Amino acid sequence: MNFIIPLIVLLIVFYGFFKRIDIYDSFIAGVKEGLEMTLKIFPTIFALNLAVQVLLKSHILDYGMAFLKVPFAFFSFPKELLPLAIMRPISGSSSLILMSDVFKNYGVDSYLGRVASLMQGSTDTTIYIIGLYFSSVGIRKIKYSLIVGLLADLMAILLSLFIVSYWFY
Amino acid sequence: MIQYIFGLFLIIGILFSLFTANIGAINTCLLETGQVALEMVFHLLPLLCLWLGVMKIAEDSGLLQKMARGLSRLIGPIFPELDKDDISLSYIASNIMMNILGLGNAATPFGLKAMEELNRHNLIKKTATRSMITLLVINTASVTLIPTTVISMRTYYGSTSPTEIVVPCMVATFLSCAFGLILDRIFAYLWK
């Protein structure tokens, strides 16, 4: 996979040369755009990170988990994976830690370890991505995006359970 | 919507730790998480500069517009609002490609640039367009061929076969993304 990025850069620079444009000027203009974009998204990253960390450090989710165990147990959802399933759309780094906890406590190659791997690998941090992308262009009305994103996450989590059951056992 | 998430997370977090006598942790958290945000931005800054620099060459030389026309046939049906030679299609395609290849770090600059291009044609400012939401659904589903972080963690914890999850993971991520895109279509028609 190491050759993909250099190849893309080579192709674009070569094409620019071929078309006789001032590639250096263009590149510098782009870098400047990158700098401006970073400044523009910093407040968003700062704010979202702060809110998520305060919620996590209050440990309210640990208590919330206790209530959610009942409905989830009804659908025979393994309670060991509940923290990971809830954290996945909220915080990427926390869900990574929760996945390693599952590996440590129940084994990497166990049923739970495999499902945790799939949960972590098959979706991304929905709340962070929605916050970052929309704020970067100043969108305030995000319409149905969060609902669709979270429903797709739920689907990924349920699929992880089913696929591991059929694939490995 | 985001303002509610932001407000609720902070209010619930602080009130709950007051009641559970855990306010010390929140105090440190408030003062120290800025550092984490700074590290994230420092990590993103050089990547944004590199990719927006390279892509500017592609844009000025006309390569990007050419690519957009070629790719519009491929991803156009997912983004029916966009014209065939809209350069935001190039950025969207690059964003999806980088995600699929597992180069998540390179995907973000293209995604953000695509949002900027999409916002250029946005008639109702500050309101998400249909194409923006579709782009986000694809990104939150994290369509990737090889989940590199998960594989390295599995190796670290002594799995006998760290890569055995690659194919099932691919199935899960593609199916959930397809589900997300179908939902996105349905909501686009129902949401008024």
C-alpha cells in the first residue's frame, strides 16, 4: 500500500508540468488553504472534545448502562459489549480502549473479542464526524443526518453479532 | 442540533459529577482536554496542507475537472443533486477512495474540501443539503477494506490470526453503509 500516495502525487505533479501551469504557486496556494482550514476547524474540535470528555469523565454512562442492560438482554445482546456499542459513535479513542478491555478480559479470539473487532472496524465516530464536517462550513441545521448516522451505526453493531455467529461458528 | 448535544453533554456531565462527588475529575478534565484538541489539530494540519496543496495543482491543471466528469458516472447516482462536471464530485470520490484504502487520515482533508465545494452551491446557507448528508453517511459508515487499527490491536493482544476479521468486517461495513444510504434516500424524500 506504500506506493499509492507517492503515485498520486507523481501523477498530479506530472500532469501539472505537462499542462505548463505554475505548479509551485498552485501548491503554495493550496497549503495556505490548508492552514486556513485548520484554523477554521480548531474551535469545533476543541468544543466537541470538551463536551464529550466532560460527559465521559462524569461516568454517567456507566450508570446508564445498568438501565439499558434490561432491554438489551431481552434481545440477547451480550452485556459485555454494551459499553463498546454505546461509546462507538461518541468517542473513537474511548471505544478503542473498550475494545482492548474486551480483548484483555475475554480473549482476542473469543466470540466477544471477534464481535468487538467488527464493531470497532465497521463504523466510525459518528458524532465527531458530523460535528466536524458541518461546523467546518458553518452548517447549523443538520436535518436528518444524525438520525441516519446513528441508525447505520446500530445496524453495523447488529450485523457484527450476526456475521461473527455465522462466519466463525 | 449540535448546540443541544454540546449543551446537554456539558450540563449532564457537570451536574452528575456534582451529585456523585466527582467534581475534581471534571475540573481537571475542563482544564486539560484543550491539550488533546490541540494535538488533534497539530496532527491534521500537515495533512491538510499536503493534500490541499497537491489537489490545488490538480485543480489548476484541469485534472480535477476531468476526473469529476469520469467519476460522475460512478458516484453520480448516489449524488443526484450534483452536475456531471461539478468538481465537488472529485473531492467526494477522493474522500471515498482514501477511506476504502484505509488511509483515514488522508480522507479527512478531501471530505472537508468537498463540504466547502458543496456549500458553494448551497442556496439556503447554514442548512445542510442532501448531498452533504449523503457524504456524511458514507463517512460515518467508515467503508474500509482493511481496518488497520483493529488489526494492530489484535496483534498486540496475541491473536492467533489477527487478520481473520478482515472479510467479515468488510461485509459488515458495506452492508451497514448500504443500509445508511437507503435510509438517507428515504429520509430525503420524507423530510420536509
